[in-house]
Amino acid sequence: MRLDRLTLHDFRNLRGDRPGDPLQWAPHPRFNLLVGDNGQGKTNLLEAIAILGGLRSFRTAKLAECVAFGKDRAILSATAQGGGVHSTLGVDIGPKGRRLVVDGKPPTGAAAFLGRLTAVVFTAADLLLPHAEPEARRRWLDRLVFNHHPAHLAELRRYETALHSKNLLLRQHQAGQRADAALIDVYDGLIGRHGGEIVRRRAEVVGRFAPIVAEVFAEIAAAGLTADLHYRPNVAAGDDAAAAVLAAQGHRRDRDKRVGYTTAGPHRDDVDFRVAGMPAHLHASQGQCRALVLACKIAEIRSLERALGEAPVLLMDDISSELDPKRNAALMHYLDQLGGQVVLTTTTADAVRVAAPRQIVQVAQGRVVPGAVLGDAPAAARGTQGALGLG
């Protein structure tokens, strides 16, 4: 999987060399270091790539927020290749929503767009996942599921639409207005159908993913330390997840009317991160928690590589600043061995020492200034050996 060229019109603060010109950039097929001070647009560039890959931002739920100040729309386009197929992708974010283009034509749906540029996003916020709110872990889980099953995105949207509509009715009832019980039944049916599929896919992916996380954690953490992941659905699904989610709506109907929102369903699921069999957020050290998150990201890449037959694009936002020099150097060495295209941001190129060929790009005031393409890393990087040692 590889991004060959990126063109952005009016996306956040990113711009070309002259006023009104789009930003244009041709990434290196291996490592790309986006270097610059904070607030210059480095993360915006990663966000644009993530949207072209997955139609969702890792920073906001509203794509309209990505449009440059004072502009009506943002246009993102890219050429990419995956599975031996070259594709031209386009996302037009306007006042009425988004419009997609694949090879110059509107696709039949989001499913025909997705999967052509699969990207794994790794931000500093991910390192806090064991201690984060359940919502953050659900977002992470759904990105994981989506990369393995692109249709998951459409299922989530259908579920969220039905949930939002039902909650409006529940709030009306709570406020003393008459809520149409038959209409609530309709939304419960949609919540059961789409929610059941969400639960099924989440359980399937975590079931296959957790052993890979345990395997990677054993490689990178202190000897003898174990880690595992458990999916914790809000509704115990059994063999028929749709029926279980639907039944939960009926059981909670009176309570939901009192509180004014839906209290049962996959929108309240969670994931348990465990180290040595204990909840990581309660019993693991900061280093162990970070090792577990790193293991999850490396495992995600390995899992997708097995599923796709090639490595996905890895987008890393300022991870180096969150690790001490020894651990950061070991992580870079590990990424060297993984292969594939990497785009990462940093405030200083010295923090990123890799042996693979790389391009150093300066990002300043929304402009991208490609630097030298380097084929060999400093000797210190070539000599970095061993596991991550994050125990």
C-alpha cells in the first residue's frame, strides 16, 4: 500500500507556494519525516491522508471543520497503489457534505472507495488509551475493525443515525411531550440490526487481533510479562447479536424514557487492556501501558499485512516526543524491519533515526518544502539493536 501523490485545496492551513495554489506533495515510498514547529500544519497533512484512506478524521467527527477558514469547501485528491492496482482518489468536503471520486468517477458507494489506501494512525493520544474514556477506546476499536472490514463504516453510520433519532424521541418524552411508541419500535429494530452487526464484527476482529498483540508484547516488553485485550460488549450477545441488542432495547424502554437517552447498545461498549492479567489502567506502570499500546499498533500493521498481502501506510503524529531516546531509537529500528511506507511528524529530525531511505520535509506556515532524500541513516541508527524494552 503506498501513497504516490497528494494534492490539497483549502484544507485547514495547508497551501501551495503562491496564494490560491493547492499544496502538492510526492511522498517517499518508505520514510517521510515532516519536520517543523508546533502549529505549522504537520498534523493537518497526516489528517488529510487519513481522510483519503478512511473517510474519517482522527481529530474531529465533523469533516466540515477541516475546510480552511473563510472557504466554502476543501478538495483532497491522491494517487495511490495497493494490491497491484493504481487509483486516483478524491474527497470534496462542502456545505452539503462530502462527495467522493475514484478514477474520475463517483463510486457506487463508500465501499467502492474504501480499501484503496489503508492507513494505520498512531498519535500521542493513543498512548493514553488504557487510561482514556471508553469513547476513545471505541473509536480506536472501530478504526481497527474498519481497516479489516471497510463496510463497518457504513454500518456505524446507520446505527448512529437510528440512535440519534431514537434519542430525540426519548428526550421529547422526558420533556413531557408525547413520543410515538411505534416509531421508537422502528428505531429499536434498526438499532438491533445494525448494532448486532457492529458487535459481531468487533468481537471477531478482537478475537483474531488479541493473540497478535500478546505475541508482539512478549517481543518488546520485559521478559515474562504478558498482555492481553478483551472486548467488553455492553450487551451480552451470544450467538445472535442482533436479537440480543434488540431485546435490550425493550428491557430498557422505561428507563430510557426516564433518562432521555438509550442506555444499552454497542455505543457503550469498551475494551479491556490488561498486563499480567490485571487491568492496565489500575496496575500497570506508564512504561508497561505504553508498551501495550505500541504492541497494539505493531500488531495492527502485522494483522493488516497478513490480510492485504502488503503493509498499510503508517501515519505517526509526534510519537518520538513521548518516548525517551533509548525507547524511541528502538522503536525506529523496529519500524525499519516492518517495511512499508511511513509518514511521521516531529519537531526535530534528530529524533527519528532510521536505516531505511527517507525524505525530510519542512512544514512551515502550511507550506511543504521537500528536502533531501537520504539513503543511509547515521551510524548510531544502524547500530540500534534489540527489543523495545518498554517494560
